[in-house]
Amino acid sequence: MAGQDYDYDYDLFVIGAGSGGVRASRIASSHGARVAVAEEYRVGGTCVIRGCVPKKLLVYGSHFAEELQDAANYGWTVEKMTFDWATLRDAVNKDVDRLNAAYTSTLENNKVERFLERATITGPHSVRLADSGREITAKFILVATGAWPVTPGIKGAEHCITSNEVFHLPELPKKVVIAGAGYIALEFAGIFNALGSHVTVVNRSETLLRGYDEALRDRLLQITMARGIEYKFNCPFEKVVKREDGTLEAWLKNQPEPLVADVILVATGRRPKTDGLGLETAGVELGEGGEIKVDARGQTTCESIYAVGDVTDRVQLTPIAIREGQAFADRVFGGKDTEIDYDCIPSAVFSQPPLASVGLTEGQARNKYGSVKVYSSDFRPMKNVFGHRPERGLYKMVVDAGTDRVLGLHMIGPEAPEILQAAAIAVKAGLTKADFDATVALHPSMAEELVLMK
Ligand code: NDP
């Protein structure tokens, strides 16, 4: 193993036990390194503790509203339909506890020492633990502290919540205002809407889900408006005022009256968590947004310090942090030089209906390749027909006109993320529209639309 050095307390000290930090710790240890990790909150990080996992469980929970409504069409009688937020919330948080314990066991089983306190960097090879004041040395330091929600320029932001608090609400709000129209905003708009809250989404621009294909964004807007979600575009937040009865007023620019809500969720992006980490003591340079600047191998401007995941603000997605953590550990301690390929990363928004995408949008493809062909399928899923819901799915394929290669796939409709993950393999492999056409449809399914696009 490269890097084992008894001049230091550890070969590797990791700050942050989230997706990237845990993977790097475990793999470095499996290569024989002496590893310690510090975590100031809970082992598991954003994805497991207050992000992807509990969010997806809330999405599942909220879906029952639709399923129970449809049940009657299939002959089921549901005597009394009630929903109890506390039951769902507590069950979700119990599962988070289970995962927290599982991640902790993973570290234990891999002989990674854990310090459940904040650590700050005091030099290229040293950190200080906040509670005990203990100074620890390590040959390498890995920063994997992730990112944190921001509430930019909102006066009265202390009355709002972020995605950190949303999983612990004492009760289901009757009225919710959500600031932002990105991933978190649209996912929670769907959850609260399905659970029966009145939802208003407010954004500073007229764009929702910037970066996704326009046709899909339009379809999402149309369906969610029909489901009762209200939107206010081009309305930056000015201030939030708490009334005596505890309700909140959201004052927006260009609007004479405030929106009144029980809960205001701010989902206006996440900033790399680098404040007060002591990075300057080791000469680690930051970018304008507070992100740690790294090279292609995750090395910072200090030779012995590396960074992975959201704190570097490259692609804020869990599977990327995990890959970066693995590649770092394999490279520094396992002698394996793996480059991460950031091309064709599939992504999904767990809105209702969900949206999923891989590769280039039509606009991006036209800019890059000039001549592109677009194929699409605009269909009403069988389940929606039977459920008397007019909502239609939309699949779109962007193809290089010169080579017939599929450059991008974009989908909105039930189960779109599950279907797209498999299709993303074909796009990543560089397959052509003719390859899709040559594949026989699997009938009856929604996924068959992928091979039937005109
Ligand atoms: P997003 O970047 O998705 O969206 C941010 C939203 O806030 C946009 O609508 C943006 O508006 C608006 N906004 C940005 N800056 C400001 C500002 N200064 N003032 C007012 N509004 C602002 O951020 P999220 O917080 O929703 O999510 C953070 C990240 O977490 C995502 O980018 C994603 O990488 C990750 N994530 C991934 C999920 C998934 O994979 N399903 C789920 C949840 C999060 P505009 O577009 O007009 O600039």
C-alpha cells in the first residue's frame, strides 16, 4: 500500500461521513491504510439523513393518495381514507436511524476510527477536534463535508425552513410556499400537494428545473398546475414576516399582497460547506461560491489534502460523490489510477410525475452538433386511462443526424427514473436510433415507447 507512514497518527483523516467520505474511508482501509473519520452530525450524510432517502420515502408515502383513489376502479372499497403525517414522518425517520446505524457498522467493520465531533484543519497534515481539542496528524486529509442549503437575501429567513428541517415538521401544513423551482422545490411541491396541502412555488426567474429539456419542463408545469400547484414566476422573495397567530407572510417583489402560509420552505440551492474549516491554514484555495478547487484527481492546492463530493461543487449528486471517494482511495492507497467519466450522467427529479434525463437536451445538441433529429412519444399511460386521469407521458430522443447516435433521452411519466436508468446504458454505450428500433417492444409497458418513437 502506498502512503502508510507511522510519522503520522493516521494515513488518512476524512472530514465528513457522508456518501463520499464513507466510501473513501472504507476503501482506503481495505487497501491497508489507517483511517479515521470525523462527523459533526450523523454518519450517512445528506443523502441518507436529510436528502434522497427520506425524500423518496415521502414520495412513496404521498403516492398512496393516487393509488387509493384509483383502487375503486379496480373493485376495491376503501372505507375511510385518512392520512396521519406523524405516522409517516416517524416511520421515515426510523428508517433513517436504521441507515445511520448501518453506515456506522460499515465504518466499524472496516476498522475506520470514528470521531463524532467537528474537525477543522490546522495545517497540511493536521486537524483539531472541536470538543476534545485533540490535535491529530495524518499523511493525507480528505475533505468531504458536502453542501448546505442557502437562503439568499431573504429578510426574515429565520422563520422559514430548508430541506434540513422539512423531515421533522410537527404537523402537515395546510398551506406551503416554496421558494425556488429546482430539484428540492419541485419534489416537495409534489409531496405536499399529494398529501393535501395547498402549495405555491415561487421563483425569481420564469424557469423551472433549469438544465432539463424544455418540453418536459412544460409538461411538468401543465400537469402539476392541473393537480392544484400554483406558480409565481419572476417574483424574487423580499421578506418573510411572522404574524401573531404563527402564520407567515411571504412578501414578493412585484406583488402588492403577501402570500400567507403555515410553512415556507426555501430551496434555492446548496453552498459547499467550507466555512470555518481552516482550509486557509493549509493553503487550500476556494472558488467564488466557496467550493474547494480540485484537479481531475480531487487534489486541492495543498498536496496532502483532497476533496470529493458536493464540497467541490462539480456535480451535486450522490453517485458522483461515491465514485469520487472510491477513485481517491483506489488511487492514493490502492495504486489504481481510475479517471472519473462525467459524461452522460443520468439524473431524475422525483416530482409527481417524475422526470428523468441522460445526455444532451435538444438545445445543447443543436449547439454542439448543428444537425440533430428529434423523436418523441406523447402517450397516455394505460394506468392513467383506467384511472380517468388525462395526464400524458412524454419521451423524447435527441439523435445526431450525421451518425444516428442517440445523444440524449428525456422522459416524464410514471416510473420514468426506473426506466431511464436502463436506457442510460444504451446512450452511454453510444448506441444508435437504429439499435433502439431493432429492439422488440416489451408489451404492454410504458418503457416500450422507447423503441417505438417516431
Ligand atoms: P437547484 O439548483 O436545483 O435549484 C435552485 C432554485 O433556486 C432554482 O429555481 C433557482 O432559480 C433558485 N435560486 C438559485 N439561486 C437563487 C438566489 N440567489 N435567489 C433566489 N433564488 C435562487 O437547487 P436545490 O436547492 O433544489 O437542490 C440543490 C442540489 O441538490 C441540486 O442542484 C441537485 O444537484 C441536488 N439534488 C438532487 C436531487 C435529485 O437528484 N433528485 C434531489 C434534490 C437535490 P433559477 O433557476 O431561476 O436560477
